[in-house]
Amino acid sequence: MPLVKRKLFVPCREDECFKLYELLKEKMPSVNYASFDVTEKGLLIEVYGYESDVKELWFEIKRLVGPLKEITRKSGVRKYSVDLITKMIKKTFPPRVLIEVLKRLNYYADLLEGENQLATNASFEEVVRLAEKTADLNNEASRVAGNTSTRNYIVALCIITGLSIDEIVKESLEQGLLSQNESGKYIVTRDWRSALDVFLKSTRR
């Protein structure tokens, strides 16, 4: 297969271009050479490699451009790709937990499952920050939670209230929102979303 040299141009604003550049750096097809230049009108990419690799790069660019344009819209509800957020934080996170956290922090938030996107009026920076906290706490909570619903409950409350996992567990046991199973792990005693509201109401947070 012959080697080819191509110039690829992506119309984008400066912030969009830099986000796209950062994402592409992390997942570049195995081309021989690629250079990136952010101009006033967009991102110029010069690439040299096998034709199949160049086509793969162009496919990846087109896949990322749409969600990035949604992210940088300045007002109203925006759609954020779950895959894009995962790439930004380099960790997986439970989107349903992030949605419930955003709602209780007074943002509009909805999970568009068919599109694998979040719709919210929170800024991209806030979504990324909360997604990273959700991912980190999700791992920590697994040591005490007996199932996924309980883990979701604990993680969401830690972020919303700023309390530690141990403090959440202690207060939840006192309120009857958690119980212990035979293995010593904790189980939420009702739907985890309604349990969130009961906890927050009783503690006035």
C-alpha cells in the first residue's frame, strides 16, 4: 500500500481546535508523521503515512468534531458525549450518578442513552470535574458497598455534601437508609435516588 501525504483542515474555534488537538494526540493512528497548526479559521493537520492510516485519522476527526461543537456552545442546554468525557478524564465513570449529582446541584441534567450523551446546562469544565470525582469515588465506595445501587448512593452523597464515605455510612445507618448484609457490606434500603433525597432533606444539605 503506497504512502501518501495529505493536508486535512477542520473548521473550528480556537477552544474547539485545542480540545480536538489534545484528544487526537492521545489516540493517533500509526501514521509516519503528523503536524498540527491552530489557525484563525481552524485546525490544519499535515499527515504522511499509509492511505488506510490517513483515512482512519480522518474518520476519528469527524467522529470527535460534532460533540466538541456542542461542548463549546455558550448558552443553554448542551450535549456532552460520554465517550468524550471518559477520554478527557482517562477514567470510566457511571453517567447515571453524574446526572443525579448535577440535578441536586441545581443544574438541569438528563441522560440521552440512545445517543450516549449527557444533556445539561452545566459548563463542560464542571461536568469534567464532577465526572472525575465520580470515577475516583466509585472505586473507593466499592470496598463498602454491597451492590451497584448502594455504590451510586454513597458516591453521589459524597460529592453533593462533601462528607467522607465513612461519614455517609454512619449517618445513613442512623437514618435507616443503609443496612449491613452477611458479608459486612452495606445495602441501601430503598431506591437509591429517593434515598438521596431523604438523606439530604434530613441533614438540610
